[in-house]
Amino acid sequence: MPGKQIEMGAESRLNTRLKGKNTLTHEEQWPIVRNYYYRVREYRHQIKLRKDNMYTLRTLPGDDVRQIMWRFADRFDLQMSVQSARSIARSVVAKLVAEGARNTHEWTDQKGELLTTFDQSGLTALFMDPHQGGFIEGPKNLALSLVTFELSWVDAGAATCSLASNLALAPIHEKGTPEQRDFYMSKCVPPQPGEDREIWRGAFALTEPLPYIGVDTGVLCGKATVAEWKDGEEPMLQIDKRGRFITNMDFANFVTAAVESNDDRIKGSFMIILEEGDEGLFDRGAPTLKMVHQLSSTRDPVLNLKVPANRIIGGYEIVDGVIVPKYNHSEIIGAVFHRTRIPVGLMSSAKLLSAVEPVIRYHRNRFRGGDAAKEGSPRYDKGIQNNEDALQRLVDVWASGEAGCSLAFAASRLADDFDSVEKAKESHFEAEGITSPRKQIAVLRKLQDQVVELIDLEYTPEGERNQARYDELRSDTLIQYASMEALGAILNPGVKLWNTGVGANMMREAVSLVGGYGITEDCPGFLMQKWTDTQLEATYEGPEAVQRRHLTMTMTSEVFQATLSAWARQMERAGADVPGLGGFVISSAMKLWQWTLKYLQNSTDDAGRKLFHNKRQGVTFPLADALGWLLGPYCLASDVMELIEKGPMSPTLADGIDDLTGFYKDLCHVQAARAAGEVARICTELVYGFNECKGQCSRENLKEFMELKARVDMCMSGSRNAKDRAGNALAEVMIPEALDYPI
Amino acid sequence: MSTDFHIVVCGSIVPDPLQTLKPVDGPAGPALQNEMMLPAVLDPWAGHALYEAANLAKNYPGSRVWLVSLGPKAKLQQVMMSVSQKAPFELVVADGSASGFTDSFETAKILADTIDGIADLDKSKLLLFGGWQSASRGSGAVMQMVGEMLGVTEQFQGVDRITIGSDGSIEVMERIEGGSYQKSIVDAAPAVLGWATGELPEPPNNPQIGMQNMQKNMPALQRAQPADLSGSSLSFESVEVPQQRRETRVVKDVPVEEMAKEIVEWLKA
């Protein structure tokens, strides 16, 4: 074949060759011309990269990067937990998924390997304090989030399996008596050397009313009556509770259940601990026919048991012959979900990041092996990455995952910091004799000006603030509590709402980037399974509507509004100090959102009905969604700034730090622009959408809104360049030869 | 005879073998592209030696285990977050290159000097463990040289099992050609044992062991002294990863017998 002897080269050489070979047919000439075209295009692309001052992302970010961004570089206890969880995820968990263990509703011996592995590797004991058999001192929200991230990287159901016992223990941990806490937490720790005992596992039973799944805290069908109450003895209660979709129920030794009194001698609702050895019926029920998270056990139990009243979580008092639980079930659930919703949100974001490597590998290898892609051709070398769209859509997936993770880890760190402050606040009020929640709120409300002052100082650069005043305010437990509580009341539902809701949509994007392969069981990275699982993550521990409602109530607080104003100023400074980060666009979108909230709070529709009202979810819920969009980019920007500051000090990162931070700035910018676009769209609909157009295209009362919106638009400058650069970086990044877990 | 051993395991890190390992020319000779940014793991051969050492120490009370590592301490610290959870040991670090392109003699010298500097090490009880190969670029010579430098001349390579006798003697099972083993008995420590795979699985992570180890090992990492590997005159002409050789010819119009005949001729050639 004459064509085979022709070497590729410069244009003149090509022309000479073609001219000199009159015998070549058109079909024989075409590959030569095509290859020449590819080379020229590649050469031009390289020239463009240099001209545009682009960077190269050298490798996918590793532990060194994550430890700085998520602020656990100095915590080797957490770093070890990460390694433990990762080794399990990428061996035992991945093997189970690859072998099809997800294809059953039932809990099998094969799935049971997970529990043994969690026990052996310390994950079961992660939630406990050292004196209970754990190994991490202090709050463990960040630790649990990191472990969740690692397990969800492969399968979020395995993460749920790991967390479920902790969820059962959480009511006891948060509101239980010290005796309850030590007893059950110690029971749930794997036996220490020399001990011979069964590890207890728990289940958390809340779901009401049957047959639906999820809970309305106002509707409890589980009932409690007094079964027996002898003089001078502990009252015995009869607890009748049916559960649905109860995790861990195949092997739970105890259940923490929410019930309501059905007896004049018991007041209100409460949570209570039921054990499998209690007198009565402990029927684990039928397996729940769920189609997601199949590596966690779920059943629909029937429980009718006689238990002593001292199992009421938090204890009780006898007042005028009535058993008065210390905490009602809503108080306990509030305290629990305040923390446990964060890892659930994180699951979806972890999966988005996990999709990056398999998608890149698929794109690069897509055409190899086919006759149309000859070795050395761009089609062979770059595959689908030859095209901008595939690269840039993956940038969107990656940026969403980063923003979600930054938000979730920020919330976890806040929950850790909040732990001791909350306890100090409780001690303070107890010492002062202020025990009723209403009275406590009244005291905290009086401190509002100081709380706002603390927030202003907190976000003022150190060199510019009154440090003595800042220290003074910060040392006040109640002021600090009020500031953190208001922020937690935004971040926690925000993680759960945005990470899972938007995460589910972005996970679909990731699946679509792998074409038909993406919707097969053997798609590397288990992307299809990960996508379907996000629907559960968006649902349990409070579906999206619950989170929107939560945000509706908390986002209007003056303390949070002060925080958001401080964030907007901080991002404006970042816009100037860290060009390319997207600080300006985040700041302008925050200001637009705040203006919209105020406008809606003070405006009516054409019928004169107030726009911002608890009952008007068509207004409040979209505004909560818009706020959700803002949280991720803000937290990601903070993390990128941390990387810019600390990265150069890391010996392992110093070499390529400019490339790395350049890429992260662009990711942040991409996400910031996307978020600002969503915020602008929602705010515009809400501001204009409730008044009919009267043929006038100017609204004088909305001039400020128009200016703010125009600023959002203008602040998007450069965001598409950022996406171009980030996309190009994905085409060059070095990835491992193979995925590090079975497929 | 005493059966409380002082076991020193020599072992360092290698880039995660799943990564793309592309040799490049660095300012100080050959290196791997983005080596510092790539995730690293404990050299699997050294890992076998470490797990065997920990198991031996567990079965012979009074024994101690040190892991002596020549490697960049920042990378070592990352790897220790996993390795520290697998077995109790004391870490001793020489902060230098763990690249596969260092001179074996220089590496051995640094390791021998570092081992010499371990306080409390009783050389009469010394069992010097390491891998008989390395996943970076095994010269298969470092352990022998370290032993010689420390004056330990009872040396065994390709070890898969040791059995301690009641008299303190050590029966060593070494790999030799043809899938066979050679059994030797050495009266007592000190000895050098270059491990093949051993017989133990990788232990599961145990954060409680990890926490105990890292209380001691983090300060050891902070104290690590820079290792001077500059004395070598070793140079490399060229470096490349082994290439897969594939010669494919699609043949459709030849009888199977002809094909078989051609393959046989090719094999004979």
C-alpha cells in the first residue's frame, strides 16, 4: 500500500508527497490529509494555551490538597480515619458492589462483611469517646463527615450502613442521661482485647405515619401507655411502635423510637430506648423494598414492648403523678438532625468528585480499539476530550462537587466548634436557673446588637479590627452561641438541601457524560448506582421541602443577615485581592439576594397579599433555594484562599502550587457564576413575577434591584474564560492508569 | 538464649503503582513526572517485612520494632497515616530522596548510619529486616550492604518464613530457583533477612494502634535529619518504563494449520 510509506510532516512535505503520488486514490489521500489537519490543529491549540497564559493541572488533587482545604492538616487522628475508610471503601465495599450485592433487598451474609470490616478498622468506634472505647477526643462531626466522604466515594449505602448505628446513638449522645450515654455507647464499641461480648448495634425509628416513608414531626402514631406502676418502683411503660424503612433493623439490638403518650399519666411525646430482649414483640418486619442504598439494611419493624421508664431518653420527672419526660421528641430530633444531616448531604457531593477520574479515563479511551482512531491521532490520544463540551460539562460536575464538599465540611467544622459552646451555654443557663427555652431565647435576643458587632469584627481583616473588643465579645459564651447557632441553622439545612438536590441533577450529568456505558452496572465508578442513590440522600433525614421550610424560618434572622452582609464584604475584598476567584460575582449575588428578601418582606402582589409569608411557599421556598446556591461557592472560595495561603508551605505541593491554585480559582469562578445566575433568575422571577405587566417597561421602585442585577451580570466577566481554562486543564491532567477499586 | 528481638525494618515509600509513572529528566538526574504530587504507598516488599516483624514481636514479648525510612518526610507522613494503623513500631526517618534512582551504596550508608544512631538498640538482638526487592527500582543490594556496614554477616534473601526455636535459633526458609525453598538455621541474632512476600496478609487498619504509634512517630518525623546522598558518581544514560511489545497481524485467509506452523517457527526462532 503506497499510503503506508508516506510519513507525516510539514505542510510542504505533505503537498509534495501528495503531488508526487498521482497514483493515490481519494480514499488513500484522505487519512494523510486528516492527520495533517489534526497536527496543525493541535499545534494551534498549544500556541493558544501559551498565549492565554494557561496552566496545566498536573495531577488530580490528593490528600495534601484536601487536608489544607478542609482544614485537617494538623489532625492525624482524622487523617488516619480517612485512610481506614478509604481502604475499606476501595476494597470490601467496591467488591460488594462489583459482585452485585446491591441487587437484593435482603440483608445477606455477603453484606454482613461490611459490619465486620467496620468493626475491625475502627469505624464502628469512631463516634465514641476514648473512655467509651473510641479513639478521638472531643466532637466528631468532621471525623464522621470525612469517613462518609470516603465511603460514599464508592457507595453511599455503605456510608449509611456505617452511620446508622451512630444515628441510633445520636439521641442518647445529644440528650441522654450520662448513664444512658455511657451504657449504650460502650455497648456499641467492638470488644477490646480480653473482652468477650457481642457488639450492640442500634436503629433509629421515627417514620410516621405508615405506610409512608419520612416523618411529619407533628404526627406520631407510636404510642406509650403506663403498663405497670407500683409504689416506690420504676414505672413500666408499654410502647407500641411500627416503623418503616428503618436502617440497621436486620441486626439492631436496640431501637431509639419516637412515641407519643396515650395515657394521662405520661406527658407529651418523647424518645425511648427499646431492646430486643424486652418483654413483648420485637418483630424486625419485612425488608423494605427500596431500590437504592442496597448496602444498608432496612426493614419495617413491629415493636410492642414493656420497658422501664428510665429508658426515656434524657430521663423524666414525676410531677403531680404524671411522668414528664425531660425532652419531647421534637427537641431531641432537632438536636440530632442539626448534626447528622451534614454527612447525608456530603454523600452526594463526594460522588460528584468520585466521577471525575472515571469520566476522564472514559473520554480519553473512548475511540481506542476502533479502526477509525489510529495510534498517534488526536482521536486516539484524546478521545472525546478533543471536544470542548465534554471537558466543560465535566468542569461543571467537578465544580458542583467541590462547592458541596466545601459547604459540608464547613458545616461539620462549625458543628464541632459549636459543641463545646452549646454545652457552655446550657451550663450557663442552668447556673442562672433559666431553663425554659422561651426564656433563654429572650435572654439571647437582648444580646443581638453585640452578636452583630462580633460578626462584623469576625470578618474584618485582623489588622483593621479592634482586637480587644473582638476578644471580649468572643469570650462571651452567649454571644458566641447566638452567632454560631444562627449560622448552623443555615449551613445544616443548606447542605442537605443544595448538595443533595442539585447534586442529584449534576450526578445525572456525570452519568450522561459516559453515554450508554454510564447506565450499565459495570460502568467504572458505579455512576448509575450513585445517581439513583442521590434520590435517597435528597430524601432521608428530612426531604428537600423540610429543608426549605427550615431555611425559610432561619434565613430572615438578623444575625444571619449580618453574617451574609459580612460575607458579601469579604467576597468583595477577595475579588480584588484574589483575581480570578469569582469573589465579585459571589458578593454581588449575595447583595441581590438580600435586597430581594427585604423587598419581598415589604411588598404585596396585585391582590394586596403579602409576598413573603410562611404560608406562601411559592415565594419563600425558591428564595431558600437561591440561598442554597450561594453557600457552596462562598465556602469553596474560602477553601481556595486557604489553599493559596497554606499550599506553598507544603513541600509536596510547592512545586506545582500555581497551577493547582489557578485551577481551583477557575473552578470556584465557574461555580460562583453558575450560582449567581441561578440567584439572579430566581430573584427576578420573585420580584417581577407577582405583579402583572401594565405595558410599562420601567419600574422606578425597582431601580436598585435593576442596578444590583446588572452588577451581577457584569461580575460574570471572565467566568467563561475560567471554564475554558479549567476544561483545557482536564485535557492535560495526569490520571492513574486504572481506577483504584474493582469494577 | 534470648528471644526478645530488636527488629529493625528498612523500608520506604514508592509512588502508588496505579499512577502513571513517567520518567523525566530532573535537575538532579532521572525522576518521575510529578513524583511529589503523586500519592505514595509503603514499598510492598518492605510492607511484608514490617508485618512479619510486628508479628514476631507480638509473639516474643520484650521485642521491639523500628521502621527505618529514607524518604521525603512530608510524603512519609502521609503514608504513615495508613501504615501506622497496621502494626506497632517506632519510626526513624532520614529525610531524603526515596526515588528509585539513588545509588544503592549511598542509600545503604545512610540507612546503616541511621540504624547506628538508634538509642536503645542492642545489636546482639538485632534482626535486620527489609524487602529483598523494591517496587521503585530494586537493585537487590541495599540490605546486604547495610548488613555488612553494621557487621551483620548472617544474611538471607527471599525469605518467606522464619521459625524461632526454643533455644533462640532461627530457622529461615529462603526462596531459591525452580520454586523451591532452602532451609537454614542460624544460631541466634544478629541476622539480615531480606523478605520476599512472607506469609502474612496485610493487617487491617486499627486507628487505636495508629494513635499510639503517631504519638511517637510524629515527633520522629519532625526530628528527621536531612540525608546526604550526594556522594555518588552514579549516572544514568537513559531511563524508560518497560514497554509492552505488541505486534498484531490480522490474518483471515490462511488455514489454521498454516497459522500454527508459522507460530511454531516464530517460537523456534
